Amino acid sequence: MSALLNVNKMTHYFGGLRAVHNYNLNIEPLQITGLIGPNGAGKTTIFNLITGVYTPTHGSITLENENIKGLETNEIAAMGLGRTFQNIALWRHMNVLDHIRMAHYSQLSYGLIGSFFNTPKCRQQETKVKENSYRLLELFDIKQHADQIVTNLPYGAQRRVEMARAMATNPKILFLDEPTAGMTSDELVQMIKIIRKVHEDFKVAIFLIEHRMKFVMELCQHIQTLVFGELIAEGPPEDIQNNPQVIEAYLGKEDLT
């Protein structure tokens, strides 16, 4: 099976500072992969390089064997790579339902004229957008907040809005940057259930950054460990859990069992 996403020898410099060095990644269809490492290791930089926020200094990135290095973020998203952000990036004065509806519009084909004249094609596609938006709101347990301004929601609910918006772009692979940040233990358990359901129902691959190791160990099939922009270990959870380099560099004496 060919990789859905392939990153080969990706290196990036900010001025004279080398932030990422010879980074490699292969994600297969339906695979859940985790990226862990201490603060400042370069994890979010890697997300930003792959999703088009930055262009790597060296290396290649392909999505379904098509080059995406150097493309704009919206072009990469349209090709099937959705993401959330470490710091929640929602529109402050828009309600929850409109966040999800807006994310569908890159997939609509009725055009300006269709919108102006409210053609049958426009009405049909808008109906489908609304139906799918409510389906996502229900999946992420935020349907009850549909008409609320998003910034009025609890932090955990805002995280779920951001994930629902990313899924509205119909991605083949979903990047989640610290999806449980700021969540309580109960919200963390709920998030594990939601991600599993998204993975199963939408048949989407997932690549996530997370600091809560029990979350990573429970969800991920493959884990990479990054230190100072370089991979020091990767493999299945049980290998990472017992890897002396990983324990020394990042996990310390934390109990991962």
C-alpha cells in the first residue's frame, strides 16, 4: 500500500537557526500517527511546514503522490489535508453552525450566478451543506450550541468546533495540534471516543501532536519522538513507551502504563 502522505528529508531554517533536520514521515490510509516531544522540539513547525504555512528549505512532501511543497494552505486543504491549531483559531463573532457551514464552501460548485439567482443547484447544495453541518455538530456533541457565538462556549467545546470545522473540508488526513489542551479528564475521555468515531465513520487518517501520553498511547498505532527538530525514535506505542532515549529526552519517570 502506497503512503497517503510522504515527507522525505525535510529540513527547515529560520534565518541561521535550523528548526527541523532530515525529518521523514509516511502515513498510510486510515493510520493514526502521533508526534511527541518536549516544548520547543519543533512539532508545530512540522505541522506548519506540511500544511503550507511555511515552505521547507529542503526536502519533499507529497500527498497521494502529488507534490504539495510550496503550495498555499488553501490549496493543500482542498487536496485533502485538514487541520486544527495549537491556539484555537475560530472567528470571534460567528456562531457555531456558521463555522461549519463556511468550511464547506470550497466544495460547492453553483458559483456566483447560482447564488445570485438562487438556482435549483444552489438550493440543493446548500441543503446538503446544512444537513452535513448538523451531522458534524451531533458527532462532536456541540449540536446544542449551534446558534451560540463560539467564543461564549467552554474551552473544550471550542476545541470540538474547530475539529468539526476541519472535518467539514472532507479531508483524507486530519492534523490535530494538541486536541486535548486545556481539557478536563472527563473531556479527554470524551475526545478519545470522538476521534475514534471520526476515524471509523469517515475513514480518515489522523496525525496528532499531544503532550498527554496516555491519550497518545491509547489512540495511536505509530508514534514519532522529536527532540531539537530531529527524530530520535519511532515505532508502535509499546516500543516508544520502553525506549530509553525517549524516556531520557522527554518522558522522564512518567508512568505510561
